[in-house]
Amino acid sequence: MFGRKEKHAPQVSYDKEKQKPVLRCSICTGEQVFGFRSRETGKFEEVSLIRNEKELKEVLGQYGIALDEVEKVY
């Protein structure tokens, strides 16, 4: 019930023309959240909490995004 969820297709759609991949990082706690920011409105859409490098690579792989494309925002 509370175990790790099954891996499946991404739930949030990603449009390279309208969205930019972003990793929001907290300076105080070190928490990282991956998501997409609208290029038009700046609105952030959360995709996943990132606890380690492996999880980040998995999420980027699901969306076909290279690590150098991701902007870090503090």
C-alpha cells in the first residue's frame, strides 16, 4: 500500500516550445523538485521530488531530457 510506486509513462506532458525543464532547489533544506516552467507565464508545474542523482536521471530519461538542459532555480 505505501510501497514504492510502479514505474510508468510520464503523467505530465512536456512541450519543448512552451515549457522549460527546471530543478527547484531549497538553499535551507536541500530539497529538490523537478518540474516544468511555462515560458509564457512563468508558472511552475511540479513533476517529482528528487531525493538523489538516480531519481533525477530516471525522471530525465522518462522525458528524454539531457542534464545540461535543466535549469537550477534557488
